[in-house]
Amino acid sequence: MTVSGRGSGADERDSSRGSRLRGDSRGVQWTLEAFLAVLLLISALVIVAQAVPVGTQQAEAELARAQLQQAGDDVLGLAEANGNLTAAVLYWNTTAGSFVNTQTDVGGELHYVSFDGEEAHPLAVLLAETLGERPIAYNLQITYETALGTTEQRPLVYQGPPGGDSVTTSATVLLSGDDEPHASAGDCTLAELSVSNCDGEAFYAPDIDPTSTRYNTVQIQLELWRT
């Protein structure tokens, strides 16, 4: 009987010890799960913290490009509305064979570099007032049709290679044979320059349709970027 009593007490101690071990195991498991949860939370916060600046930078870059695009559209829209685009296309010296008062050469073509707002060029005041006070550079070029059905480009304003945030906008000018270049010694029209060469004078764009009043179609392209 005495032996049996000691066995029962040992069983009770073993059972109690097992319960404590199971309890300790569950406690360790809960601790590990809590630790892993904290790690996951920290990782998520780090990822979000890294993503937010990137998203903000992208949004700011897109906004800056949209502002540039709007500025370009406004410049050409205003110039077209007041007739200055056509005047800029015709601002040509038929005797010198270049745009009026151009002095800088790029690729064999004379061009302007910038306007200070006090020059006589049809676009000078508008470009100076809209872009002159901003850290913005721009290039202007014109594209016209040739007699072969192709197109050619000519620089109008060149300020250097565009930056990575550059945007481009364009407008079209229809020239008629009755239009006159800004400076022509013989006061010749485009049609007269095309037919008779007007004593050695010439216009850069040819008459692509002599049977109609349309002389040529010229596209002005404005490219802008922040400096």
C-alpha cells in the first residue's frame, strides 16, 4: 500500500510538470508569434516610408511637366491669336537669305538665341513676358513642305539640347502666295519670289501648289525644359 501511495504522488508531480512545460511551450509560441507580427509591421512601415517619397517625386515631376506644357500651349495660342505666328514665319530677309538680324549659326543655319522683349521680332515680347522670368529654356524650329513632298526643318531659336523634362507643343501656319516676307528689296510676294526669284531674292520655303492660293504649310514647334 505504501509503495502504491508513493507511485500516485510521483504521477501527480509528473502530471504537474507536464502541464507547466505545455504552458511554457504555448508562452514561447505566443512570444514568437508576437515578435514575428512586430517584424512584419516594421517591414510594412519601412516599405511605405520608402514608397511615399518616390510617389511624391513622381507627382511633382508630372506636375512640373504639365505646367511646362501649359506654358508652351499658352505661348503659341496667344501668338496665333494675335497673328504673330504668321509674322514670325515671314520674318525673313530675302536678300540676306536668313531670318532678320540672326547672327548665330547651327548646322549651317542662322538662328536666334533669345529675345529680351525689346527686339522687333514678332515673338520677342510674348516670349520675354511669359518665359523670360522663369528658369525655362526653349527651342523654336519651323518645318515646311518641299516640292518633293517631304519636309525640311529650320532652327528659329536655339538655346541648346533639351533637358530630360522637356515638353513640346506646335502650331500650324498656312502661307498664301499673296503673303510678303518682312524684308524684300523688291517688295515681292511669296508667289513672285517663287516664279521670278525677284532679282536674286528668295524665300526659304517653296511654293508647293502654284495652282492654288496656298503657298506652303509651316509648322512651328516649341520645346521647353527647366534649367
